[in-house]
Amino acid sequence: MKLPRPLLEGVLVRRYQRFLADVRLSDGSLVTAHTPNTGSMKQCAVPGHRVLLSRSDNPVRKLAYTLELIEVGGYWVDTHTQRSNRVVEEALKSGVIAELQGFEVRREVRFGASRMDFLLENESEKVLLEVKNVTLCCRPGVACFPDAVTLRGQRHLQELHTSLEQGYRAVIFFLVQRGEATAFTPADEIDPVYGRLLREVCAAGVEALAYRTQVTTCDNRIGGKLPVVL
């Protein structure tokens, strides 16, 4: 998926009130950018990290700038959670996710008390697919989710489990934005309930997939598959 152009380089000064970030641009000016991420952004929202911003000319926006990428450990990390589903959708439609080829793709389908990210359908099966954006590494080379306690994420796992009883195939898809990651595991130290539920629903038949992205200053696309360690 193509990123907005052009992107402006700066250094993160602070992130606060969840959706705000102060950034020092390369020309020395200080701007406040919108941060489209509700998580803690642990390891990413660190003062001094290099960042890239987009700028909108829309006069009705309160903030002209949006935080797009943060450099962590020499890799660009896409913390823009509103883009993660579009990256996965593009990969689904182009057939690069081997386990999920040959389906028609529908966005944001209501199931139970939740709105799931995708419903995939073909002549023989229906697949409920929920995407999680992963920007944290629990230890070197091992990406993990979540970066904060997530009641919503726990509910999604329960809904996926319920869907199995109704004949669906159910998939939790971890989109790993850390370029150094070689494996994925649940972040038990942060949200032990989520980790327990993930193991339980996977034992019952929910599929857990993890794919690492390839993020550049121009685009974000699906890269290699990672092992899921439960």
C-alpha cells in the first residue's frame, strides 16, 4: 500500500493524550501531529526517535500533520492502525497470503457483539478474519501483542471461537510491523488474559497467522510469514 506523499522528517519530542505528538521538524519548527493509534506505542513513542509526518491541506482538520512512521532499531515502523487493514486487504486481493487465497473479501462484518475486520467467502467456506497491528517486541527478534491490556481484543478472540460453532473458519491475523522480528508470541506480561484466551481459542480451532511487513518511506506491504509461538 502506498504511503502519503510527501513525508516530512522530524524527531519525536513527546506523545501525549493518546492522539497527540509534538515533533521537531528538520527545519527546526515544532508541530503537533495527530497520532492514529490507541495503544501505548511502547518502544515506538520514544522521545528522540526519528519520525515521518504527512501534511493535509484540508482546512476543516484541527491538526494538519499526521504521524505516519517511527524509526525503531533501524527499521521504519508503521504505527498508523487505520492503515493496517488496508495493507492486509491489498494482500488478500492480490493472493500473497498463501493460507487465504481464492476468496471474495468483505470489510467490517458484524458478528455477535463485535464488528470483525473481514469476511472471506468462496463456494465452499466462509472465513472470519480479525487483524491486529503489532509494533512491540517482547524480547529481541520476537514480536508480541498487545502493547496494553485490550478488552476489545479479548472479545474478538471469544467471537472468533463462537464462530467455529456456526461453521465458520476463524483466523486471527497479526500484522507485525517490526522489521527485525523473526517470530510472534502473545504479550503475556502485559495482558495475561489475552495470552490465555489466544491459546485456548487456537486449541479449539481458531487459526493464528503472523506476517511481517516490509515498510519503506514509500509503501507498506506484506512480507514473510512468521512462526506463532504459543
